[in-house]
Amino acid sequence: MLNQAVKLISVDDHVIEHPKVWTDRIATKYHDRCPHVIELDNGRQAWKYEDQEIIIPSSICRTLPEYPKPMPFDQARFDEMRPGAYDPVARLADMNEDGVWAQICFPTVPRFAGHLFLTGVDKALALDCVRAYNDFILDEWCAAAPDRYIPLVIVPLWDVQLAVAELERTVAKGAKALAFSENPTVLGLPSVHADHWDPLWRAVEQADIPICMHIGSSSKLITSSPEAPNAVHLTLIGANSMVAMADWFFCGALDRFPNLRIVLSEGGAGWVPYTIERAEHAWSLRGGRLWGQRLAAAGVERSPSEIFKQNMSVCIVKDDVAMSLLDMIGVERMMWESDYPHDDSLWPDSRRTFEETCKGLDDAAAEAIGAGNARRVFRLP
Amino acid sequence: MLNQAVKLISVDDHVIEHPKVWTDRIATKYHDRCPHVIELDNGRQAWKYEDQEIIIPSSICRTLPEYPKPMPFDQARFDEMRPGAYDPVARLADMNEDGVWAQICFPTVPRFAGHLFLTGVDKALALDCVRAYNDFILDEWCAAAPDRYIPLVIVPLWDVQLAVAELERTVAKGAKALAFSENPTVLGLPSVHADHWDPLWRAVEQADIPICMHIGSSSKLITSSPEAPNAVHLTLIGANSMVAMADWFFCGALDRFPNLRIVLSEGGAGWVPYTIERAEHAWSLRGGRLWGQRLAAAGVERSPSEIFKQNMSVCIVKDDVAMSLLDMIGVERMMWESDYPHDDSLWPDSRRTFEETCKGLDDAAAEAIGAGNARRVFRLP
């Protein structure tokens, strides 16, 4: 059972940046090139960054029941959004209604790993934009309620030394987590199998914060074909986290940096025991088969189930299969998320739904999944 | 427990075509363009089809313990292969040693869905090659032991009317299953979301045979990046079947042809309950959200769990997580496979391993997974 006194910590939510996040922080001469909101001829709004027009689908900036009113699917307007999407004070009221104490928010306009700015032509401006987002999330959003908003930051992905510098700058200001891509290969970046990222992993390990990889943070969700309805990729969401998990089992980075903590965000967990069993099978072939040589060369010394127990966490919104496999997954590996204000969110029923989920659990396990594990992984007081 | 008297039926094995499969059946003037074996300068062998050179990795034509001797990973020679790979009589002895009564074999040179011939420049020759493979599997391989080899055929994927004709021709000769791609989009073919394939589904439904989709039958295994070691794609093998399952849940074909039977081969099953829960979530959004309109337009009338129960089967070699979820998956949905002669195979311990797997089961459930379900799905006597 979930004790009434437990203050729920959701480890995956989303901030919709208000229209002045970048123009408030970047020199005026760049205001037509840094992200800013424009009015479209059809009466809707969009963001513009350099020459890119960025639509905000209404599905990601409202919760259901819709508020204030239904919007066209493709394009939101700020004055039709639920204020809790972009206003940290309004959001607190929504969190109270939802029974959620604290949130860790991923960025929206910069994308889940901040990789919008990887596409910027002017890389000096792009770096300013990364810094502006981080200053916004630290100084404005999370400062509105420091005990209820846990800051997650982004880094300039195109230059690992700049990424280290920005990580260190933001950690000094209170950052508690780094957003990174579930699969940098898809973004045209070196994969986690290269040692390219080692300076960043070293800095993250030293900062003692987790790396959060949100599904879709490689700009791609797994699906079958362009004609497949959304239901197909929605069904396959967990497969994105499966790929990231397999990558990190066998890339060697977690052997070189054994204190790294990986959080697989919004991927669910019902697929975890199967994936670990398969990975253990691949691992067990290490001695006798040829791919074992590559694992040894990469310095992979621990088995997938050891790595999972020591370095990884998974997250559920509602995942009955995962709960039925909790003994295999391990209570201490599971965290909880509300996904506000995406319309997948169960708002305003997040806590009630989680209470249902926890009915067969003892109080300690429910508290661990709903709050305690997040406090441990994110080093919260 | 698995009763000693149960004759195991493996629903996923592989024939390595002997060197004369095509030249025995195709006019002499085409013998330098239809698949034939060539000697390489390095002392190894390869197949040649038109201008393509096709290597046979040794990993797929031996079992472990290796026999007669270890081979280079990349290239096999027939005289170094285990004879059971290419000789149906030698294979019976290996099956006896392995405790396996019957096998359903996928093609090797034509690839798992016969899609090598889709790449043929001369499509008249390609059609001859498809027919020659089917005649080989029906008249030569399976004829060697008609009660122990269950014929699975391929069709010319580039022309749906030709595919229907070849299906009908081979069913008249005794074909018991059709090999099809888990994701035709990757092959450059219309997806299952189009009605393009309806004539083939109609013919299959009329023939009352299942469609078997082997992992990798879209020419692509899910992985993260080119640098990822094989262990990554080996871990993610089930994700290939997850994609196919989601596709078939939401494409409408199983509503238009409700008697079709889909077999997801070599994909394992420990991921099934999670995937169905996610698909049910997507399905439950059907009424209120926009993608529901597309599902309704596609004629998807049944929920994923109904479709799974009525139209699908999954297969395990060894999958402890799946066995622990058997109540959720359903005994009647699960079949067993030995994957001979791939080096993933547990030969010569297939039956012993399956006996271990079945220790907690009652005799009826063990018999259903090891044989009864295959008899029902493939309509065997």
C-alpha cells in the first residue's frame, strides 16, 4: 500500500518553455534567430529557431480532460494551453490536484536531449541557447519551488569539451541530472561504443548525478513503416529503452565508469526481465563465440544483470506486467513518473492510479518506487 | 512434465540448400545465373546468383559442438559443414539425437521470406528460382521423411498475383505454411497497412495455413549502431517480433481475414504480456484520440488481446521469463523450436533443455507447447 504520507516524486515530466525563455537571456541582436514564438497565418503559433519552424503538437501541452478547450492536434497556442504547461506556479496547483510532490522535467523546444541545438548553423548561438535553457530551468522554473522541482540540464552535444564545461557550470548551480540521447548514432554523433564520450561520463561520475535517457531522445521512435498508425509506435515505446539498455550493457562505458547511473525514462519496465535474460544469453556466449572478442576488447567485465542492478533504473507510468515481475526487476530499480502535461499522463488521477498499482505491495516497496528510489538515484535530501 | 511419449515438433529450423538445388531444376542455359556454388580464391565457397556473391556464415550451418571442425566465422564450405545442415537423411539422425520428431525449415540462400529473389534483375528467372526452391523443399527435402518434415514455402514477393498462383500451386502439392516478411516496408514493398496484400491473405486463409514471420525476414535485425557488437542485436531479437506484432494488431488485415494465423518465429515470448498491455493502452485511446480515427478507417475492430488469442502464436527456444508469464501469454499461444543448425541451437540438448523448461507444467501444457499447438496451427495429422 502507498502510505498517505509519502510525497510522490515523478522522474519524468515536461516543461513547455514560455515564449520568452530565450529572448529574456540572449542578446537582442539574436532575437530573430534564437527560439522565439511566431504567429502563423492560420491563427496558430509556432517556434522559430534560425530557419527552422517548430510546431508544438497540442498533445504534449495539455492534459486530459482538455483545458481550457480542445485544440487542433498539430498546433498549439499558448493562450489555449493549460497554464500548468508553461507556468511553474500554475503547475504546482496541478501537481497538488494530482497528488504529486515533485517533478523532474525534460525540455520541449530543445528536444529531450537538447539536440535541437545540434542542428544550429551558428554554433556560438547554439551554445548560448543551451546555456539559456539551463539558466531558465535552474534560475526560473526550479527556483519557483526548489523543493518540488528537480533540475535536469542539457549540454552542447556537438563538442564533448564544451559539454563537460556546461555540465560543470550547471552542477555548480544545482543541476541534479543530465539529459542524454538514448542513441546518439541516430543524431549523427559517435555511438556510446566509442570512447568519444568518456570525458563527459567522467564529469558526470564526478558530479554524482544520473544520466536520463528519454524515449525519442534520438529523434526517432521505433515503428514499422510510415503508413503505420500512431498506435504502432505507442505500442513499441519500450523497445526504444530496450535498445538503449542493450547498448549500455555491451559498450564498456559502465565498466570504465562504474558509478554512472542510467535512468531509462518513459520506457516502462514490463520488458526488462526478458531483455536481461536475452542479454545474459549473449553474455554467456562471450567465451566461446566470436563476438565475445569484441566485448572483451570493449572492456565489458560485468554481466548484464550485474550492470542492471548496479547502474540502471527504469520508470513506469502504469505498467501492470512490470508490477507482476517486480521480484525479477527489483523494487530498488523501479521509479515512477506522471508524464505531465503530455496527454499520455493520467492527470489528475496519477496518485490514485499509483495507489491502485501499489495495492499488493508492502509500504516500504511502494514508498521506494514512488519516492525513495528517486531520492537515492538523484541524491535528493 | 514432458511425457516421454511426446514427439516434439520444432516450428523453426533451417535448411542449408545443397549446391545443386537450383541447377537440378533450372534450364542449363541459366546455370551461371541461378544460385550455384563457386570456389573462392581463399579456398572457401560462396553462392552466386546473377551478379551477387552470397556468403554462408559458418555460424548458421553448424551446431555446437562444431562438426566436423571449426570453420572461419564468415565463410563455410560444404565439405566442412555438419551433413545434417544440407542432407535430410543425415539430419534425421541429428534430430533423433536431439530428441526432436519433426521440423519446419526456413530457407537459407533465398533468405527467410524468399526475398533474395526480389533483388533479381531477371524476374522470369527469379520466379523459376522461387519455384525451384519450393519444389526442392516439397519433393526432395520433405519427401525424405514426410511425417517428420513440414513444408514451408516462399512466394514471388514482387507480384501479388504471381504470389497467389505460387501459393496455390504449392498448397496443392502439400505446403503447410507460408514464409513472409516481418516488415515488408524494409524490403521496399507495400506495408501490411496497405490492402496490396489482400489477394495473398485471401489465398492463405482459403488454404488454411499459417504465415510464419522469422526475425530478420525484413533483411534487418534491430540494433543501435554499426559499431554495436553482435551481443546488442542478439539481445534485441524479440524486438523484431514486437514490431511485427504491433503492425498486425493495427493494420486491419486480421479483421478482413479473421481466420489468418500468424506465427512469430524465433522472437521468443517474454516480451509478449508487456507488448499486449501497451497495445491495449493504444487501443483504449481509440475513441478519444486522433489516431483512433485511423484505426477505425483501417477497420480494426478487435482489441490486441483478442487478436493475439485468435490469430497469433509465438515461439521459444529457451525463455524462462516467458514460462513464468505463461498464464498471461496462454499455453495455447506458445510453440517450441530448436533452430537447428544455427549455432544458437541447443543441439544435441534441445529435448533435455525443453524437459527442464517444462518441469513445473502439467503434462497437457507441456505437450501443447512441444507438439499439440503446432499440430493445431499447421493442421498436422
